[in-house]
Amino acid sequence: MATRFYAKKSFISTLIIALIIAVGGWTFIEWTVNRIYVPEGYSLRLRYKGPPLPLLPGYGLPEARSGFAKVDENGRILEKGVLREMLGPGRHFRTPFYWERELVKDIEIEPGQIGIATSKLGKQLPGDQYLVDGDLGETEFKGVLRKVFGPGTYRVNDYAYTFTVVERTEIRDGDQVKYAGWVEIPAGFVGVVTNLANNEQSGQQKGIQQKVLPPGIYPVNQKEQQIDVVEIGYRDRSIVANLKKDARGNLVYDEAGEPMLNDTDSGIFFYSNDGFPISMDFTAIWGIMPDQAPNVISKFGNVAAVEQKVVVPQIESICRNIGAKFGAVELLVGDSRQQFQEDASTAFRTVLEGKDITLLNGLVRHIYIPQSVRLPIQQAFIADELALTREEEQKTLQIEADFREAEQMVELEQEKVRVETDKLVAKQIAEGQKTVQETFAETERLEAQIDREVSLLDAEATVSLGQAEADSKKLQEEARASKFQLAVEAFGSGEAYNSWVFANGLPEEIELNLIYAGEGTFWTDLKGFTDTMLGRQARETRDR
């Protein structure tokens, strides 16, 4: 029994030790053999190659024929091959017996750069197409991805894609320069886009596009598009004669003060219709507007070609053809020279507009005519100008004489006006004084008349007031008598009324004392009479 117990205990101990060894061994293998660390800036590409022994699960899976190894929705691997998804930075545990592991550096694109990806897996594109639509990991065909990748960090599976980082690229074709990659269009410029292939998604066709790009920064796929950076606005182009200069570089002038030509066929040279050699300077202010830029690139290639192939040849041709219709004298003076200017500018504008170029101004700046022709004409003009000057001087003298006469007439009229003014002032003063005296006399007469009327009114008022006072007193007396008559009638007799008046006139605090005055009672009743009278006087004094 004890032996069996110890045997069982020994077995358990052995099993525990074996388990510890197995776990420790597996942990050691997992952290030393299977563990792989992916640093920042790298990704881990995995290729599943299956177990090394036939009895292990997963042995004998088929190899992926093309593309990535298939994985079901639960993450179970169905084929041997490279997995689509790569693992990012950190610790990962993948046994090298089952997996082929490789660190792949991430693609870093700096500002001023773009990335162009090329898919190595998938089906062949139909026809002559070579651009692939879609993003990384979502492409169906082999070829260059249409999408351009801007600055940033990208995890790219190099089994399926190659990645090219480019900066600004110049594509030169003779004098024409096109740009791709990181394209910057500065202010004052536009970008003319040339599509190298059709784009079914946007509906754009191959060739030069009529819609231009405004100033900005654009990532451009060199395999899909190329950009012509075109300066817009106005610029000037002058064709001038070669003038003679001295050793110090100063212009040399002839006797008439005109600059002298160094060679007779410089500038725009032609012969007038009367056979004289003519040289002239011409300046054109022309330009290209944004909506004209695509046609300019399509027809001429670049702006410099427009100036070389259109502007300069047309200036020379038009000025020669029109100038040859005028004589030397006509080109020098008067309305005919202005007509030449207008005809040349109009013809030049018409030609440029027909080629979709804008002309702001075409200016004939100077016409150099031979001195043998110019000097007599100038002398004739000088003589004419002198004659005109003399005529103007005569007119000036006549005008000055007329002015002096006018001044004297003004002074005379001023004196007349002063005398007439004095007369009118004296007359007005006399008439004013007369009017004052008449007004004063009339005022006195009116005052006397008013005083008389006031006196009459005062007398009438006095009579009226006296009569009114008399009538008032009469009415008061009649009213008083009527009042007494009514009172007497009310009391029944005059004696009763008088008694009432007497009683009504007595004071409210009256004391009545009866004093008997019979025979032999005077001295006996004198004391009572005295007290009565004295008491009354005392009360009256107090009341006062």
C-alpha cells in the first residue's frame, strides 16, 4: 500500500517536473527562436511555408499560384505564400519553421516629394492601358497606379508593389519643358494639363485639357499627366533701331537734333512708296489670358515660341506692308502718320486675336526718316511755325491795344458812374429830408387830432361816470327804501320793526338790572346803579 502510494507520488512529481520543463522549454523557444522585434519605420512581411513534418497540421497546403496566399474570414490560412497584411512595429511571435519572416522598411515621403506605386501582382491590363485604378492592397491589375501618394509614411508590401519616390521632374522636348512629380505653380502662372491616357473615372480624354490649374502645389503622376507652367498676363516686346553712340555711350544727334542710325537696316526697315529708306521702332504690349493658355501650348508649345513665331514676325510684316503704302512725308507729319499708327495697330490686333492671343497696345514709337527728306520738311514746318508765330504776335499786339482801350473805357465809365451816383445820392438825401419834414408835420397834426378826440372821449367818460354813479345811488336808495317797506309790512307796523331793529342791535352778553325809581328810593338804590354802570365800563375796556 505504501509502495503504491510512493510510486504514485513519484509519478506525479515526475509529471510536474516534465510539465515545468516543457513549459520552460516552450517559453525559451518562443522568446528566443520564435520572437522577432519590428522596430519603428519597419514592417514585417510574412510568407507561410507550412509545417516541416508531414504529420503536423497544415502540411501539404497548395502554393498560391499568383498573388497573395488565401485566408478565410476566420483568419485560417488556406494556401502557402505571402500574406497580404504586414505586421507593424513591436514584438511578434512567428516560428521560423512555419514562417518566412522579413523586415521591410516603410516608405517615407518628405514634403516636396511624391510616391508612385507599381503593382506587380494581378491580371494584365486590356489593350494599351497601363494605369491601374485603386489603392494599395486593392488593385486588380498589374501596372502603374494612377493614384499619387503625397508626403507621409506608407507600409508597402514589396512583394506586390514597387514604390518610387520622386521630386519635381522636368520633361524636355526641344525648347518645351513639362513638369511632373511635385509641381509648384506660382502666382501669376497657370498649369496646362496634358493627359497621357484616358481617365474613365473623371471622364477626361487623352491630350491637352482646356481647364487650367490655378496657382498652388500639385502631386502629378508622370505616367498619367504632364504640366506646362505658363505665365499669364501682359508682357512687352520692342523692336528698336540700332542708334549711333559715341565713345562714352551717349547718343549721337544730327544737326536737327535727331538721333543718328548706326546702320540703316536696323529696327523695322522698309522703303516708303516714294523710294526712301525708313527705319522705325515698335512696341507691342501683348499677353496670354488663362483661358488662352491651353490653345497656346497646343499650337506653339510655349510662350517663348509665341513671341518668336508670331509676335515679332507679325510686327515686322505688318509695319512693312502698311508703311510701304505711305510716302516719307506722310510718315513724318500730320494725320497720315496717325492713320499709319491706327492701321498698323488694328491689323496687328486682328492677327493676334485670330491666334487666340491678346493685344493691349501696338505702339509706333519713332520713325527714322533720312535727313535729306526730313530736313526740308522740318525747315518748311519751322517756317510755317514762324509765320504762325508772327501772326499770333500781331494778334497779341492787337488784343493788347484793344485791352488798353477797354481799360480807358472802363475808367471813363467808372467816372460816369461815380458822378451819377453822387447825383442820385444827393437827390435821394433831399427827397428823404423832404419826406421827413412832411412826415413830422403830419405826425403833429395827427397827434393834435388824437388829443382832441381823447379829450372828447374823457368828457364823455366823465359824464357817463357821473350819470352812472347817480343812477347807482338812486338804485341803492330805492332798494333800501323798498327793503324797509318790506320789513315794516312783514312786522305789521313800524313800531314793531323798530323794536326788532333795537333788539337785534343789542350785544349778546347784555345784563339787565331793574332799578326801582319810586319816591324816596334814589339814595337807597344808588349803590346798585353805580355797580351796574361801572361793571359795564370795565367789560368794555377789557373787550377793547
